[in-house]
Amino acid sequence: MTGIDAGYSNATAIIKIENPNLRVLNNIQRITGFIKVRGLIDIITNLDLDANPRNAKKSPVTKEIIETIRETPELYPFKSKGILIGASECVELERNRYSLSFQNLKLEGILDGGHNTLAIALYLLDESILLSDNPKFIAEKQKELNRVKTWDEMKKFWEKMSRPVSNLKQKESNALDALVPVELLVPDGNSEENIHDFLTSILLICAARNNNVQLKDETLANQDGVFDSLKEILKRQMPDVYDKVSWKTNQLGDIDIRFLISLVWIPLGVALKHLNSKGTLTGIKPLPGTTAYSSKSEAVKRYRDLIKAKDISEKVTGGDKNTWVIRNSYIKSALEMVPTVLKVYDYVYENFQDAYNKNDGKFGRIEAVKNESKQRRNFITPFGRKNIEGPEKMVPPAGYMMPVVYGLRELVKVDEESKTLSWAVDPMKFFGELPNLSKIVGSFMGNMRDVGFDPQRVGKGDSPYSQVANTVKAMRLELEQLEQQQNGRKAEEEIARLKKLLKEQGVDTSE
């Protein structure tokens, strides 16, 4: 066994593999065998599921796994597909023990078998509670354990129970000795090239192993670091929103990453349209609002293709990094505009009813609006999570929202000198004035009536987007003309003031 030292150890664990079998294929060492249930305590303590495309959560499957461990532990190695672990450093010790070090926790760790590991962790936690002689303690902790639904919740409880869990290593039990199939992948060599090739391969291996559960594009994109720039911006500008996004499969969160990406394309589409006009990335086109509404999976796929394009970003790995660093200034500035887009979305969502009714409409009588409002237990804005209050308050379907917020594209300006995007007009002030929002909503009320107020047909139709875009563009031009006129009057007034001052000083200002 080769010892590898990459110099970036973020986590370590020692495991004992029963009946190990080593094979070397394409510069990767593959060790298969079994780990006792109790032997996974260090793995669960020191690792998370960052390297796994899915977040594990409690389900009937985890319940069946726990029942097998308790009732027929001898059958567990035959009923379970086990766990796949990847580590960039592995040193073989005595008695079939292996010391593992993980330098990049986004790529290494538990690559597959997250639900198996969660089930085993829940079983170990329950057993650790039963070590107590205090009935009240047992009842309280079991109640707390029953509330645990996800891996992240389990880890928080695990930290509190670390001492009794550790005591299970010495307890005699057939269930604790149940064998878990394990496959360990490590580099075959200690050179930087070996480790780099290994880390590059791990992501592909992980994705392939999880294909049997049909991993979604957004989950694989997250695993590949495609969303990292967007994450950093939200974490900095809107930390509460960042915390509420479900970035990968089974991760708790109120905000669907696909919905978020469909809105990211508002400023991003302007940037890409400009790049296309300059002959860059002509194979990737801006996402139309109709597609953003009707195919959020396409929004994610196109976003992934854009971020991974060689003219846009650079792949960075090593240490604890596995990410795409955006180098294109147009795209970087477009992503910086996303928080404003989300704030505008919230405002429009909250005030759509009032804007509609300002046009002599009866928003509450629309059947689609009634259905949408009935499905909402609470009326809250999608991103800021603000409670929407008011008598007879109702909320718009997404099909009504998309044409309005995609009108934001008409407020974006391109600066070729700085190679950046910015807002020509403050969107929150522009949309935040109810007369303006009423005019925008009113511009496509006729389209809504033409399709029987069907949100699907509104959101998928080109006309509502065109009507809103033309309206917003005309309103922007009016504002800019008004500003020019005001600036002109100010200039005339300033010239007159200076002439008067010069005249008072005896200077002849006549032509």
C-alpha cells in the first residue's frame, strides 16, 4: 500500500476492513471488503456528505436498513450495496487497518451510500441513548432522535452524543458487528500528478455511481462547483436567501435552485446576448423568458454550459477547492445583479394584485388566482420570506410573474469600456412605484384575457414578454428624456448664474 502525503489534510479517519482485497486499475487503488457497523463511528464523526451529490434523509429505506441491522445482522452484507469512500491519502497499518486523510472534502469522503451511512448513524445514536440508566434521559433523547430527518440534523445530534456513541466501540453486540460492504478508492502513487488525476476522476466516478437514482442536472452542477460564484454573491449580499436554497437533491430549503437559476438568466441573458454579438460563445444562446418558465431544467443546463465554457471560467481544484472561477467581467457583473432581481421579484409578487386592480381589474375573481392562493398555506414572498398581509390578499401564479420580472432586462445597460453590466435605472425604484408597476402589469392584461387567464399559456406565450419589454423600454426612455431635459434646464440656470456673477465683477459676457 502506498502512503500519500498531499499536504492538505482536512479530515482523517482510521478504518478496519475485514477481508480486504486490493486491485490497481488505471492509477487508482481499489480496496474492497467489509467494515463492522461500529467501525464506521470515526467515518461518521469526521466526514460529511459534501462529496455525495445527494443529501441523505430519513425514509422507509433507512427504516428497513435499521431493522435489518437489529433483527438479521448476518444478512446485512448481502442485502446492502454498501458504501463507497474516496480518499487522496491512504496508509496501510497493522491488522487490516487503514489511515485515511481527505484533502478536498468537496470531492473526497462518502461518495455513494449516504442513505446507508445515515441509517447506520441513526441506529448507533439509538444504541448510544440506551446505554444510559436514566429513563427520563432515554425518553427525552429518543424523542429528539425521532425529530431527526436529514444528515445535517443527524450530525448536530451526533456531536451532542459523541461520548456515548464512542462507548459503543467496546460494547458486545452482533448488530454492532454487522458487516457493511465497503469499497475504498485511493490514488496509486504520491505524485502531484497522481493526486490531481485522482481528484479529477472522483467527480466522474461519483456521478456514475449515483446515476441509478437519476441525479438531477442541478445536483451534479452543484457538485462540480458550477454554482459557487452565485453562492458567494448570495452569501455576501443575501445570506438569509443563501441559507434557504436547496442546492442539491434532498437538501432542506424553501427555494428551489432551478427556480433561482431561471431568474439568474434575466441579467445573464443580457450579458450573453452582448457576447454573442461580438462573436463569443455563439453556440450558447440567452434563455428566453418563456423557456425560463416552462423548462427550468433547461435553465440549469444552459447555465452549467455557460459557466463551464472556456471563454468564461477556469476550473480550479486542489486543497479544499473544486470550483469554476469566472474570469469574464460581463458574466461576473451580471451575477452581481441577481440579488436585486430577487428583491424586485418579491416586491412584484407582493404587489401584483394591487397593480392589476389599478387597471380596473378584479384579480380575486380569476380562477387561477383563487387556486394558487388556496395552495399556499401562508402568503410569503419567495425570497425574503416576508409575510404578505392585507384583507382579501391573493398571490399571482408564476405564469403571471415571469413576463413582468423578465422586463428587468430592459433596465440593464452594457458598458463596453469597463466590460460590465449595470442598472440604467434603479429597478427597485422603477418597479417599486405602484403607478409604474400598474402600467407594466396592465400592458399584458389583454394577453391574459385572450388565453382565458391560463397561467401556463401566459408564461409560455411570447406576446406577454414582448408587451412588457416594450412597455418597460418606453418608460425607461421617457425617464431618460426627462432627466436630459432637467439636466438641460439645470445647465441653463447654472450658465445664467455664472454670467450674473461675472457681470457683477465687471466682466463683459456679451458675445
